[in-house]
Amino acid sequence: MSNQQNNTNSLSYKDAGVDIDAGDALVREIAPHAKRTRRSGAEADLGGFGGLFDLKAAGFSDPILVAATDGVGTKLELAKAINIHRGLGIDLVAMCANDILAQGAMPLFFLDYFATGKLEPRVAADVIAGIADGCIESDCALIGGETAEMPGLYGAGSYDLAGFCVGAAERGTLLAPGQPKAGDVAIGIPSSGVHSNGFSLVRKIIDVTGADLSAAAPFDPAQSLGEALITPTRIYQKAAKTALAHGGVSGIVHVTGGGLIENPPRIYANDLTFDIDCALYDLPPVFGWLRDSGNMELHEMARTFNCGIGLIIFTSPDQAETMLASLHDGIEPDATIMGSLRPRENSPPVVLNNSHHWQGK
């Protein structure tokens, strides 16, 4: 018989670093945010083991479902540095919902995953309130999610996000790669800033230059540099819905990681080149600051950042002007024609014409 005695006190989950009471309190706090995202097809409250959605009640007769998942990358670190978190929830929805729109479908419902080492209820509530904001903007219901407290896996004050979105379109209406043709015109819908890609480089530029995130942004003295850089990603539900209702859309590009160089070729054949005319719109000041502060070569900047365009809609030349007019009519007043497709011949997939217009002084 061992002489060793068990001196361990009675342990609880809280002793292991997981606070069930805090998690329950968070669920109660975020329930009203989920309720404000209700839409046709999603009427149930949070709390079940699974989220429900009624496609028939949402108005579909023969739908094809489209799913997307994403995160917000190292933009999390910048938000943590300036202690502003709500916009990340909008980013999370945007990165998923905009991908659904690029398929020619409409987002319907969303679920989130929030993982942290120690639950900070205010931070989590801010993020989830932002998720609800994004869901409302994308006409998408927040029907569930998961908050995971995992001490030892994440450091103090750190958390990670993932989002999951499902949308739908009636059978036969989805957009598919290869539909855009030579001569098709590209309509660019402006971004709100850097969105949620390229932040490892943004943070490197901040580190190398010693830029002060709390100081006024050099390109926008009305807000701090940190606030300007984490401006939430735009959600393009209204623009895509308007263009699709107009008719004649051959392709939609969500400009994410890979920027203007890597994303457009994903939707057209490899015998086409996308000529972007840089003279047709100005490079937004935030990108000029990144270009100059990082001493960035233009092509590298264009394959890292959206350079001011968050969504590209391709359409035939005879439809371009009327589609642009529809977008301008209270939906996207700054939408602009930004280029067109042509046979590739010996050109790369994307060409930046009049690139001096983005070079600065």
C-alpha cells in the first residue's frame, strides 16, 4: 500500500482556466445581437445543438447551396494593439459573404468560431456585435456559433476567429469560371481600405518605419493611423444583387489575398488578359502611404493589396453603361469602369496600364 497521500483539493473547470459562468453570461449578452439578424428562413433562437434555416421560407424553389469559410488574418494583432475589436466581426462576415456573392449567390446564414486562451467578455461581445452588424449588411442570419476557451493554446489577450457562411442561388443561375469573354468590361466597386488581407506586410511596414498607431494618419488626420488601417471590410451584397438583377454579369471577383494580380484570373480562361487602366481611378491615400513607407514596387503592391477595388463585376460592352448607371443609382455612386478583357497573346494574365498614375511623386 502506497504511503503517498492525495493532497489535491477538489478541482473545478475554472481551476483549469475555463470559466463556464463567463461563457454563459456571454451567450446571454449576445443573444439580442443574433435576434437582430433574423430574416426569412431563420426564425429560431440561439441555444440548440444546430442552427436551422428554411430555404422554402426564404423564397427558393430549386436552390443550389454555396458555402464559404474564412478568417481575418493578422489584422487581429493590429486590432489588439489599438484595442478596437468590433470591426473584426464585420470583417469576418465580409470575407465569407463576399465570396458567396462572387459565385452569383446570396448569403443566407452565418456561424462564427471564437477561440481564446482566457475569455474577455467585453472583447468577445464586441466582436460578436460586429458579426451581427455584418450579417445585417449582408442580409444574412447569425444562426449559431462557438466560443472556445482554451488556456495554454492561446496566450493572454489573444484570440482567433473563423466564419462560416452559406448562401444559395436558383439552379442554373450561378456564375462559373470561364464565363467572361474577350471584350467584357470590368466595373470596379471601391474598397473601404486595406480590408483583411496583407496585414503581415502592413505590420512589417509599421515595425520598420516605427509608425505610431495612435498618431493621426498621415493620409487622414481625422482619425488615427491604427483606426484607418483597421477600417472594416466592405460588404457588397447590395452591389452584387443590383448587378445580377440588371442581368448580363459574366463574372464577379472578390479582391482578397493576391490583390488585383492574382484574383481576377480565377474567373476567366487562361487565353485572356485583363487590362487594368490605372488612370481610370485614383489610388486611395492609404495605399499610397503603404507604397511609400514600404518602398514597394507597384506590381508587388497590386498582388498584395486590393489597391482601392474590393469587388470587380465583368459584363459585356453593350451592358456596361446601363449596369454602371444602375449601380450609381443610390447603391455604389463611386463604381467605375476600370478595364477590360482581351486575347492574351504574349501578355501576362493581368496588365497594369498607365501605372505611372499610381506611382506617386
